[in-house]
Amino acid sequence: MEELWSQQEATVRTVMDALNKSTSKPRAYTTYMTIMARLHKKGVLDRRREGKTDLYAPTLDRDEFMALRAGAEVEGLVAQYGEVALSHFARQVASLDPARRRALQRLARKS
């Protein structure tokens, strides 16, 4: 996603080349193609065709995407661990400094 946000629109090959430069274990084209196709199916990426080439672009900005992912992760943890997960969240919130806790409470009310 970072690569697509920086480029705004890119092919699978462009994303693969950029990401493989920064890793010790390059991944195959088909790996990137599968991931990007799945993100398109989930509505996270737009896809348009130019000739035989598919170009992908993010449908969400970074903040929207992070909120979506965080919500999914929290829902998954609560679904899997129930009250135990909630008690851990409550302890984490209780341990925050008061100003940050108030800011989070305001943010939660907006959601």
C-alpha cells in the first residue's frame, strides 16, 4: 500500500520491482499479482486496464486504510479471545497518560 500511495497508480511489475529492491528475499510476480487482485476484490484498490496491462490505485488514503485494518484486527481479536482481549485493551487504555486517554475517548465518540 505504501508503494501505491507514493505512486498513486502502478502496475504489479512496478510495485514488485520497488518492493523487491528493499528485501533480501525477493518475491515472485505472481505473489504480488495475487495480493493486488485480492485487495481489488476487497475494494481497497481500483483496477483499470490499459491494453494488456492492469493499473492499480488505492481507493482509501492512509488514514482510512489504517482505521479499516485496525477495526478488522480488533474485531478478530475480540471474536477469537473475547473477554480476555477486552480486558487487555482496557488495561492498555488505563495505563495511558490522561491527555492521550481523553483524546482517544473523543476519537471513539466520533467513530
